[in-house]
Amino acid sequence: MEKQQIEELRQKYIQNPPEGMTAKLVKNMSDGDLLDMHYFLTEDDDLDDGEIEEGFYIDLF
């Protein structure tokens, strides 16, 4: 992902931080941590309604 796209994501999450986070935390995240957070927040977006993905999950926050 390009630097500009990462900064756009950062601004998105600074303006509307995920539950349990603050804008300051998002602002100070490394690019890798930001991308990991984005992945985990959006990983199920491609599933159909009612479809359950099997596996295990690690709670990082």
C-alpha cells in the first residue's frame, strides 16, 4: 500500500477512531499497526450476510 493511502486511512481512523481507541493512539500508530488494525476491522466485509467464517481470532486490543 502506498504512503498516501496509509495516510488517508490514518486520517479516516483519527476522525472516527474504532471503539476503545482514541485519535491520539491512531495518530501515533506505526504504519504496520495501522494496516493490521484496518485489516482486522474490515476482514469480514466481503462475507455474505449470515455467512460465518470459521477459524480462530486473536484480540489485539
